Amino acid sequence: MLEIRHLTKVYPNGFKALDDLSLTVGSNEFVVVIGLSGSGKSTLLRCINRLIEPTSGQVLLDGVDITAAPPTALRGLRRDIGMIFQQFNLVKRSSVMTNVLSGALGAVGTLPSLLGLWPPAVRDAAARNLALVGLADKATNRADALSGGQQQRVAIARALMQEPKVLLADEPVASLDPATSHSVLDYLRDLNRERGMTILCSLHFLSLAREYGTRIIALKDGRLMFDGKPADIDDARFKQIYGEDAVEVEIR
Ligand code: ADP
């Protein structure tokens, strides 16, 4: 279970991007985070694994306070939280397999990995994870030779190397076309349903949010302004979240 308590982030310029946000996410939930650009979605996801340091408040995973963890403990805790990004963040010139293996860096250590001395069990896991996202035949390709959707699936396989309990996805399909977006989100849904992985995923399009989320939270100015079932976002809610003229969020 992931507990977010009174989370606040004030950036150095004084801008408050998260404002006293509290939220509890059970295992097995696929939570979609929506809200206008600038509402705090990315800040929220990045505060959960402390890619961004929260100003105050707590994040607890299965009762362990991530926000209070000193650097050595944080490394271990971060293994429980995988993350994928809008721009995939792969090492473009490296092979697909090397990118997936790098997800095990935390467990294997830098020197063996630099020398390519991955333990056989880690190599097997990488092959399994690559197969899981339907890319077993691309292992030796250069990462940047793959399509955007395929690159995001490599990023998912890389995140799975940590065997995370929670997967954070920061606008994972924002640079993909609609059909490819569905294929990527289908893999996230499978992980949620079949492995019981908790997913927190920000999405721009409300139609995708409705289709994939078991729960939707909406942010506005760093505050929680909706938390409920996808079906509960009626026209009035929609206008509250996006304003009167936000037509584009419905397109996909
Ligand atoms: P979203 O993901 O919903 O688009 P973000 O979390 O990226 O929103 O940003 C929330 C707000 O915080 C925005 O107004 C953004 O301009 C501001 N912000 C983000 N990063 C910084 C930063 N490093 N310094 C100051 N303000 C920032």
C-alpha cells in the first residue's frame, strides 16, 4: 500500500506545485492521474520516488517512510518503485538487451555491469521481460532503431528488472499515436491485473484515463480535486477539472 500524507512541494522560485496532498493507493489499483498541464502530475509522481525532493509531507510504501530514508536506504526502497517516462529515457546507442539489463544495475553493481558481467539469472530475467513486452526478437537491435511504442515497451521491460511493487508512469504515451498508445497501456494493464502491480500513470487524454484507470485522481493547482471511479467524471466534473474550453483532452 502506498500512502501519501500531506505532500507539499515548493520549488526554489517559491512556486507551490503540490499543496498538502493526501492519498492512499491500495495494491492492485491502476490509478490514472489527470489534470491540465502544470497541475502538478509530474511533480507528484517524482516526489513519490524522490526524483524530486518533497518540501514536506510523507510517502510510505508498505509502512516504510520513503521520505525519511537516508541515501543508502533510499536506494533499496527505490527498487520497489519502477518508473517510465514520456521520452522513454533509453540509452539510444546501446542494444535493447543492454538497456533492459541496466534495470538491474541497483542489484548487480556498476563495475560488473560496465564490464557486461551480468549474472545468468539476470540475463534470463531480462530475456523474460523482453518477451513479456513482445520484443524477444529485438534484443540485439540498437534502441534508437525501434519505433516509439517499441522503445516504451523496452522501458517497461527495464523497469520490470527491479521487480517493483509500484510502477510510476509519467505521461508514458504522450509522444505516441493512438493505436500505439493502446498497445503500451495494454501492457501496463496486464501488469496490474496479472501481477498485482500498483500503477500510477499520468495521462493527457480523458478517454484513455477512463478506459484504463480503475481509479482516477485529478489535480488542479497541486491539489486533489477529484478522486473516484472513471464513470463518476460527468460533464460538470470534467469542466471543473479542465475548464470550459478544454476540448482536446477528449479526442483520443
Ligand atoms: P504537470 O505534470 O501536471 O504538467 P508539473 O508537475 O510538471 O505539472 O508542474 C507543476 C507546476 O510546477 C507547473 O506550474 C510548473 O511550471 C512548475 N514547475 C515544475 N518544475 C519546476 C521547477 N523546477 N521550478 C519551478 N517551477 C516548476
